[in-house]
Amino acid sequence: MTAAVVGLSHSPLIGRNDPEPEVLARVDEAVESARAVVRRFDPELVVLYAPDHYNGFFYKEMPPFCLATEAHAVGDFGSQGGPLSVDTDAARTLAKGVLDRGIDLTVSARMTVDHGFAQPLEVLFGGIDRVPVVPVFVNGVATPLGPVSRIRALGTAVGQAAAALDKRVLFVASGGLSHDPPVPVLEGAPPRVADALIEGNPPTPEQRAKGEERVVQAGRDYAAGSTKMIPINPAWDNLLLDQLERGDLEEFDSWTVDDMAAQGGGSAHEVRTWIAAYASLAATGKYEMTSRFYEAIPAWIAGFAVTTAEGR
């Protein structure tokens, strides 16, 4: 087996509330560099770690993580909708391997995913149905959240199970880094909002459009400095990237839920996908981070990063 990683931030505001052209040019260059790595690596399977934003997972049942044997994207924020090309046989093999290694994995036979999954597939492969994929949801929004050590353990178990497939496997992390977008929370929510967060009633097209416009406006306000959202934290973001680059993954076990949110914002827990992906790669042997890009982009309400890593 050979393995590699691409870490790629996502944002629903890409293409809707973009930063200055020179910033976009730097992002585009980093993304194209990652695409070149992917083309050269030519993965036979992609294991995609990504969060959800109350489009597929709700408080009625909220697992800390879940692997899909089938998945369908809702097409929010202009991302592609429809079925993902899930490799069901590989997904079942990985699920069994992870469970055999003592990780209490939830499995979905019909997962609903959103832009958190769709964006990296579109950016790296040109569509959500272009490459065999095993989607793995990692909760990064809905509290209470478990310890980071369990996310690292998940990634390790997935990597060990993937090694038995004897394929070229690309682990992709989608999300983060520090960002504090206007994501609803259950505690203190009005009854209508609470019901939606618990039951997951699909919004009407009009409701979805209004919700997406609120996020776009929040991005404009954030970039203008007229907001109370937690600022992007480049120091914290680069600490995360430093530990990933050095392979010091066990250090993440000491990171606490409360401190992560205080340092990086309410949605900073999406970095759990990065920790899982790098733990998967580390489980297959020593690795080297071959490229690293980072920029704080207020227009996207995100500390935006792109990294690649390959086994030595």
C-alpha cells in the first residue's frame, strides 16, 4: 500500500464573497500544487474526512464520527449535488477493520453530505463522482464534543485497515482551520430552530436561500470588521500545522474542547478532520509534509490552509 494526504480548507463563501485578487492567486497556486500531487499519486481510493453543517447529521442522533457505504450530496452553497462514487466494498472493509480495532464506529448506508464533502472532491477531482471514495463524517460543530484523542485513534484505525487493501489511498481532510461562522447552536435556540437542529427537517429552497444569504452577509461583515465573531487565529492555525508537519500527533491528545473553541472559534473543531487524516497516514509509516500553504482570509471567515504529505 502507498498513501498520501491532502489537507484542504473549505468555505461556503468561496466564489460568493472572495478576497483580493492577489490573495485568490496565492490560493489558486497552492490548490494547483495539491492537484499536481494528486495527479501524480493517482489514487485508487480516497478516504475523505469532512464535517457536516446540519444538512446530514442532527441532534436526534449525533455520532462523533460515521463512515458511509453510500452517500448523497445536498448541493448547498452552489456545490454539486447528487450521489458520490462510494466504493461500497472498500467502505465495508474499512468499517469492519476499524471496529475490529476497538473503535466504536457508526456506519451509514445512506449518508447525506454537504459542501464540506463536495468542495474538496470538486476542487481536487472536478466533481463528486469522479473518484472512488469512502466518506467519513467527523463532527466539528454539535456539542458536546469528545476528546481529540478519540479522533486520532479513529484515524489510526482507518489507516491500519486501509493498509490491508493494498491500494494507493489518498486521505483527504476538509475543513478548518480557525473560524467562527454563524452556525446555530441547540442550547438556547428558539423552538423552531431547535426543532430543525434535532429533527433535521429539510429546508424549502426559499429557506435555504435565505440561510445562505445570511452566511454571505456575515462574511462581508466579518471582512469589514463589524462583527463579534472570534477572529481568525494564525498563531493557533500554524501551531496545528507545525505539529502535523513534525508528526507530533500525540500532542493533540492534550488539546481540550473548550480551549480549541476559545483559540479558534466555534467551528475550529473541523481541524479534527486534519488530525484524523494525518493519523491515518502515520499509521501506514513515516511521512513527509511536501507542501504547506496558509493564509488568514476574513472574506471566507477562515484560516485557510492547503497541505500535502506523502509516505517516505
